[in-house]
Amino acid sequence: MPVKRAIPPNNGMFFIIFIGYQWLSLMHTINEYDIIYKWFDHLKSNHHFINGYAIMPNQVHALISFINTTQSIDTIIGNDKRFMVYEIINRWKKI
């Protein structure tokens, strides 16, 4: 169950988990792997570090170091998740 808590610092290492809706295996069904890798590239282009990750059929685990962000970490993750979901929905409609 998600819990809404503000992350106060603008840097540090965080463990982030995304779980698909009702544990559906969307990663494999719509070949979502490239969406995750594009997200990693976006984070790296903003000087953050991907320390480790695991991509499974229905979830993503990532260990990410954020370096002196001007945006809050909540905002960064929230925006990135939103754009990933838009892409997932577009691909799902094409199936």
C-alpha cells in the first residue's frame, strides 16, 4: 500500500519500487523494458546515479542516488512515473 510522505532532502540514495497495477506482468506483455532504460538515461542526464536495479515482469526495484536536485525527489519520481504510465497506456491500446 502506497504511503504519501514528503522526502525532505534534495540529495541522497533511495530505494524505489514500482509495482504494476494488480501485479499484472506488463513488462513482458508490452515490452516495457525500454521505457525503464529511457527513464534511467533521463536520470543520468540530470547527473543522478543508478546504483543498482532489478526489472521483473511486474515490478521494478531501483537504487538511485540523487545529487543536489533543484526539484524535490518526490516531484522527480512522480513526474517520471506519470510519463512512463502514459507510454504504457499507449502501448497497451495498440495490443
